[in-house]
Amino acid sequence: MESQLLKKVRQQFTQAELATELGVSAKTVSRWESDGSLNKIQILALRQLLTQSQQKEQTEQATQSKRRTDPTFRFIDLFAGVGGTRLGMESIGGRCVWTSEWDKHSQKTYACNFPNEHAIHGDIREAKEQDIPKFDLLVGGFPCQPFSIAGVSKKNSLGTPHGFECKTQGTLFFEVARIIAHHRPAAFVLENVKNLLRHQKGATFEIIRQTLEEELGYEFHYKVIDASHFVPQHRERVFIVGFRNRTSFSWDSLDLPDQNARLADILHPQNGSEESEDPYTTGSKARVNKKYILSDKLWDYLQKYAEKHRAKGNGFGFGLVTPKDIARTLSARYYKDGSEILIRRGPKSNPRRLTPRECARLMGFPDSFQIPVSDTQAYRQFGNSVVVPVVEAVAKAIQPHLLKVIKSGRRGTRNVAKSKVAAPKSKSRSGVRKRKKARLN
């Protein structure tokens, strides 16, 4: 009887958490689990703790249910990835009414974490704007590879176009503009890599600004935010915010805490204080699976590769860090060798990669977030994701202004030339790009 009670409580709390709640040591909790040596007072304390936990869970479920049925605003999630932006917008009471994500593996993760809701639409280029339900806010991180430093370098080396010249990804911004032009939402929040501001000496960003501000008539704001304010990772991204009406919005309202987060906050403690999560951790102490430790061959290759570039005066190499450090930017290529973030394991031991769970934590996802895909896909997905607490901070900053615009219900006062952005055929979108380039020359 006592063992079943303890088992139920342990489903809600780790050993360390349970020890803190009851004012005992983790070793004591461990002994209870091994021999069931609980007295009447301890049993009563466990029952009270279990009741409180269940009541809290019921309250949270009721709150989430109310948020879904009585949202303060409705939004659509474009280029949704695994739903990081959605989590941020739901944190201020938004309800997602339409989702677009073309990658089937990301769709699987998204659907697993947001079940029993609307279907996920695939390629946004095939979406008819009139089929999208009414919404108040458009959010999305249109593909960043054509504008990122790594993406531009790779495309240059291959002799292929980048930015708006990249037909497969770069032009997807105009799909966003097409939907905004048709629906005229109260606001939008877009996210991309910092290099978007410098791409083509600023010409690319100027096209984006002109489209959103001058042609669509939206108030236009942007800011580069480093995720290190919230998580132990240097990750700079530009956020673009727009409102249909004039507002008093200012980035000064954005709360960027002086964060002292370090990798120790997201790494597996490997001491039994967290539940083992197969295949990432194993055993009673939840130690990191040995498969994440670099092989001698790979570690030797990375060291020689770094040394070769150091000799040439280049900065290429691996990023070796300890739990006390802040990591480099996690990228979608992390699955290849993990070189940008390698965890030091001692002078005579090969370093290891982060596990997918640690990557999820590094991006601000809660441990309740499910990872139903392979390690390779998980690394890609989290490397491409937004940092959830950054989106939450942006959401809180725009919230009062968004709700004010929604309440006013007024349309923008500027004329909107829909034909310039709402181009259903690729040929027409090509014409849009040519006209925009002509204005910049």
C-alpha cells in the first residue's frame, strides 16, 4: 500500500523535489523506495502532497481549457516548426486557429504536442488566403537559411542564389505579405536571423520594410534580441513587429532580465535527481547515454580540423564548454558532429554532444514537451526553432497594444495595393521582386 502511494507521488516529483517538499534528504527518499520503510506521519505527508499536486494539475487543466475556449485573441502560426512560437503566444492567452509547416518530421512533433486540434497545412504557397480562418495576429519565422551567414556562404560556394533570389525559400516572405494583405490582421510578429539586416547591404531588409510599412500600411518595429537573457546560449535573432493602427508600442517595454543562466541549468545532472529518459539517459542515476560521447575518430578529426584552420588564421573550430559556460548558437546542423557545443568530460575523456532533451531545454522548451522523432530530426528541429521565453517576452510586450487594436476594430487608413503582394502565381511574384529591385537601384 505504502509503496503504491510512493510510486504515485514519484510520478509527480523527482527524488530531489520530493526530498525538498518533505524536508528530508534524497537518500532518505531512495531508502523509502528500496525498503518501503515509511511511518504513519510520512504516509500522511505523502497523501497530502499527492492531493495538492492533483488539485494543482486540475486547476492548470481548467485554465488551459478556458484559454482554448475563451481566448483573448486568435493567431495563425506560419513556418511553425515544432511550435515554439505558438507556446509563446499561448502564454498570454492566444488561441492558434491555423498552422502551416511543410516539413513532415516537424509536423509529427507539432501534432504530438498539440493534439486533437486543427490539421497542419503543408506548403504555404499552396494555401489559399480565403481558406484561412479569421485571426487577429500572424506569427512566423520565415525560412532564414537564404539570409543567414552560413546559408549565404554555402550558396556562394555552390554558385547558387541567396536571399530573395533563392526561389525555394527567399520568396516565402511574400507569401506572408499576401496573407496579411488579404486578412488585415491587427498585428504580426516575424522572426529571422540577425544577418537579415545586413544581407545585400541592407537591400533585402529594406524590401521587407517597404512591403509591410509602405505598401501594407502597418506600423513597423524591429529589434535584435540575444536569447542569453533567458537561456545559456548566445543566439541573436531579429524580431519584426507590426500593428494595423498607430500605437504607442516601444521596445523599451520588453523585459530582458540580467540572466545568469549557465549550461548546468539545462544539462542532465546524472545524479539520480531526475527521472531517466530513454534513450537520452539510462540507469537509476539517469546518466547520459554513451552514444552521445564522441568517438575517438570523430574527436581526432575535429581537433585536426580546428588546428588546420588556426594555422591559417581562421576561426573555424569546435566549441568546448563546461557546465559553467554559455553555449554558442545551436544550429540545425548539430546532428552532424555537434562541434559548436561539445560538453567537456575531463582531460582524458572525449567530450559529448548535448542530448535532444538538453537541446530542447537550451531552446526554452519545458520537459513536458514530447520528442517523438529520431535524434537527427530532433537536432534539426531544435536548431531551427525559436527560443520560447524570448517569444514569451515579445508577446508580453505587444499584448496591450495588440488588444487595443483588436478592440478598436478599425481598418488601417492607408491604401493597400494588394496586387503588389498577393500574387497567386510564381510568375507574378517574380514580377513583384523585379519591381522592388528597380526601386532600390
